Amino acid sequence: MPPKTKEKGTKAGAQKKKRNAGADVEAESMHRLALLEKEVLQDRLALQRDEARRAKASEDQLKQRIKDLEAELEGARSEGKAIYAEMSHQCRSLQEAMQTRTRKLEEEVKGLREQLELCQREAEAAQREAKQALGERDQTLAQLRAHVADMEAKYEEILHPGPAPGQAESREASVGRGCAETPCQAQGAAPPVWTQPPGSLKP
């Protein structure tokens, strides 16, 4: 019987050792699993930190880019405002210059029209005066011609005194027949000058 007791004790010790060994293996596995989970978590945390740093860097770059673009846009707006102000100033200056030039030209045109009207009135007056002067000249020339003709007739009477009354009548008859026979007056011959006898001129 005692040997059986010893055998039982041995079996129980072996089983206890097996249970202890299984517990150790399980604990070791749990420990390793915990280490693996820790490493995985650390890796994930490191990745998340890297991603956060990259995201922060990208965010900073985007913010800086936005600031640069805003500054560039503000500069463009300021430049556009300056250009618009300059163009507006030039446009107003051109408009004022054109208005001044237009007024000056209108005044010049008005003055030229007045001068033209004055010249036309003066020309009409000069034309009337010239016409009147020509009429007076023609009248004076006619009077002078008549006076010259009268003087020539008187000189002719003085230089060539006429014949006696009987001779004058025969001469008139002969002259009349000669004019009847030849177209002396039609050819433009001067009419005969009748002279008076000496001493018949009036003073």
C-alpha cells in the first residue's frame, strides 16, 4: 500500500508541475502579446505624430501661401486703384483741355464770321461806290466829249469861215446830192461841219 501512496504523490507533483508550466507559458505569451501591442501602439503613435507634424507643416505652408497671395492681391488692388486714379485724372485733364480748345475755336469762328460779315458789307459798299463812280465817270466823259465836240466845231468855224449865203445854199444842194449818190453816212463818215461867216460868232 505505501508504494501506491508514493506513486500517487508523484503523479500529483507532475500534474502540478505541468499546470505551473502551462501557467508560465500562458503568462509569457501574455507578456509577449502585451509587448507587441505596446510596440504597435508606439509605432502608431509615432506615425500619428509624423502625420501631425507633416500636417502642421503643410498647414503652415498653406497659411504662408495664403498670406503671400493676400499681400499680392492687395498690391494688385492698390496698383489698380492707382492706375484708375491716374487714368481718371488724365481723362478729366483731356476733357478740360478739349472743352477749352472747343471754346477757343468757337470764339475764333465767331470772330471770323463777324470779320467775314464786315468784309462783305465793306465789299458791297465798295461795289456800290465803284458803280456810282463809274456812272459819274461815264457822265463826266460824255460831258467832256460833248464839250470837246462843241469846241472842235467852234474852232472849225474860226479856222474855216463859211461862204456867202447864196454860195452856202448851192453848197448844201451839192452836198445833199453827193450824200444821196454815195452812202457816206452809212460808212461812218463824219457829218459836214457848217461854218458861219466871219463876224457871226457870239462872244
